Amino acid sequence: MPKLADKTLCTGCSACANVCPQQCITMIEDNEGFTYPQINSDLCVECHLCEKSCPVLNKKDIDIVMRNAYAAISSDNFVRNESSSGGIFSELALEILKSGGVIFGASYGKSGVVEHICVDNVESLWKLRGAKYSQSYLGDTFIEVKKHLLLGENVLFSGTPCQVAGLKAFLRRDFDNLFCIDFVCHGVPSPMVWREYVKHRSLKDNDGKLPTMINLRNKETGWSRYSYSVKFDYSDNKNYMCKNNSDLYMQLFVNDYILRKSCSNCQFKGYDRISDITLGDFWGIWDIDSSMDDNKGTSMVLTHSKKGEHLFNSILSRINCKPVTLEQASKMNPSLLYSSVHKEVRNQLLEEIRNNGFQGAQRYVQQERQVGSSMKGKLRKFIHKIIHK
């Protein structure tokens, strides 16, 4: 039987399931909400293509072609306002669509589930804008990407660094018409937790009716210095809006309570990447070049290949762009270089949410805070006692 990546390292990229000629590998969700490959031994012919297509088991050396870094802003105010940061993804995607190509990226599906879809027109591009803080379901996306590539169409694939690595490993050859964008990834949260959160918000805000629009990077409260908000829009003009640092789901995500196990030892960090372009928020741009920070969002752009640089250069007439150093780009973006190590209570918290829904997360976090507050109080008393002996 083929030996796949250990569960602590498997990213769930689905390359093994997509490449299997017997279709004997299924991505199964575990009790934490993450999917892992499961092999049907009765169908397996032991071709070992799954092993050969695993980006974790076959990590390749990266040929360093270039390392260019930029701060960039779209000149289209509407696109920029609807985007997580500076709107550069939309501008790059527009260039591919103008060539008759297609875009693959993460979108909200039914019940708010995050899944990769294919977009072939400008009118649907909005579905791919904005951050989705849940690991996306890829399904047979890699197979669909290959079909378009073989037809000679330009394809832009956007995903996490491990998803891009999975696609490249699945294809097992370079395509001149494939453009890959990854992003500065803090880690991928559990889809199970995300489903419970959407359900929790819907019950609390709208009598259980699901939102019509979700925006985890709403800029009505700003963008600079992390001032964005979480917003759920419902029918009948109802909505929920909360600053990101006060929203419980965002707290669990940013503080590493609900991430996939492999995120604690990510194999795809660093400046050198197999993607053509890396995008992210340019946190800290206010200290580097205040003229590039008007509180509406600024993108950090890294180009890694001639193909990526050429694509970026093709949109220069539609953006405001300034070169920066790699050190400036990464200074307040540690997730570009370092893994997010999960909290010790991660397993217990995920179990609490699985058993009791997102309400369980609220109780658990409150208990953790009470314990922490109690410990701090005892420490203060101990220090006071020592000082005043």
C-alpha cells in the first residue's frame, strides 16, 4: 500500500486524490473538521502516483529567479474597497480574463462553506474577492485546472502556499499558461468551526436564517493598523458588524486555537516560493511610506518568476506601485516566514465546539480567561508578599 504524509504534516491539498487513476482515494473529514486522504485498498493497484504527487513527501528545491517586493494599490476605488487589502488580486485576475483565461479561487458556497470555484467572466469575479478564514474544499479543482491548461487557456490559480504546491505536484510539469498566486498565510482554520460559527451568528442575529453576504475584512471601520471589521449581511437589512479584535472567531483564528495540525510546522514558508506571485496585506506600510496608506488597504506583492513579474507589469497602468525591500515587506508580516504554532488547549477546544457548537467555544474561552486572570492575581499576590517581607 502507498504511504502518504503523516497526519501532522498532511495539508489536505488533495493532490493524491486528484491524481489517482483508480479514484480510490477519498478526502474524509475527521472529527476536527479537516479532510485527510483515505485509500480504498480493494481498488488500489499500487501505482504510487499518490506518493509521487504529495508536495510534502516530494518537496522540490526552488530555483531562485527573482525576489522583487512592492507596495501596491488599485486605482479602482470600488475594487479596492471590496478587496481585503489593495485590490491587486482583482487587477491580476482581470488581466487573465481579458486574455480569455479563467480564474480558480476560494468562494463562499452554500451555508457559507468555503470552496474553490472557477470564474470565467468579470461579473463573477467578486466571488473570489476578500479573505475566507476557513480551509477551502478543493474537490476536483486540480483536474479542472489541467483541462483548461491542456486547452491552451491561461489559468490563474489562487490558494494557500500548500495548495499551490499541491497543484504543481499534481501536474508534474510546467505550463507556460499557468499563473499561480499564493498569499501570506497565517494558517487554515477548521471548516467545522467555521460552519458552527456561521450557524451561531445566524441564530443569534437572524433567527437562524443564513447570511446573504459575509465579509471578514470589511473596511467601513478602516484598514490601517488592523482596524477592519467582520460583517455579516442578512435579508431585511439586518447585519452583524464587529471590529476584528473583538470577534470571537477572529480571536480563535489569530491566536492559533483552530488551525490545522500541519500549520504548526508549515513546509511552505519563506521568501522562496514555487508560486509566481505572493500577495498579502502590507501591514506596517504606515511606517515605511505613509503616502501609500490612506486607510483603504495596501497590498504587499512579491514576484518570484519572470512570468509573475511580467503579469504584474501588465497592470502597472491601473495601479499605484512602489518598490520596497524584502525586509520591509516581511517586518510586520511574520506569517510570510514563520509557522503559527497552535495553542496547547487546541484539541480540547475543537472537541468542545464539535460537541456543543460555537456556544461551547464561548464558554471555553471564558473559562480560560478566568483561569488566566486567577493565575495573574495569585502571581501578583505572591510578588507583593515577597517584596514586602
